[in-house]
Amino acid sequence: MPGIQGDRLKTQICQPGETPWPAAKAVSPGSNFDRAGPLTEAVLFGHVALRSQLRDDLALMKLLWDAPSLKFSNSEEANKYLRREYRPGWTL
């Protein structure tokens, strides 16, 4: 099919009267969790690093990330900022 290269769409410019939909239908939609998971972890690291309550401590120590358990292995104080405690009546 024109416009398809491997499992990705080639960039193409549509002429008047043409539509890219036939080519787009050949690629299945979805999210790549292999990329999204590590990206989310990186955002959480930045969130923890910017906490004013931890700045003095983090300047003196290196946080060690335990990816399988999704927490820092050497700082319970930093782990408090990875998850939140929901108010009564609000749960996931």
C-alpha cells in the first residue's frame, strides 16, 4: 500500500482530493508502554528532586531507584512523594 513503510507511515503530502486515511488505517493505534513507563518514572524523579522539603538532603546524597518495586531503596522520605494518600471517599 502506498505510504506504508514497515509498520510506520511515511510522511506524505496529500494533493487536493486525496486522503491519507487508507494509509493510516493500516497502522494499529495504541500506546507504547515500554517507552511511557520509563518516561513517567523520569517525571517522578524530577518531581521528587524539586521538593523544597528534600533539597538539603538530596544535595548530600544520591537516591537509588529500585525499578521493580517502583521506589527509592535508600530514602523513605523521598518515597512519600511518589504516591498520595487519598481523602476518604476517593480511591482509585
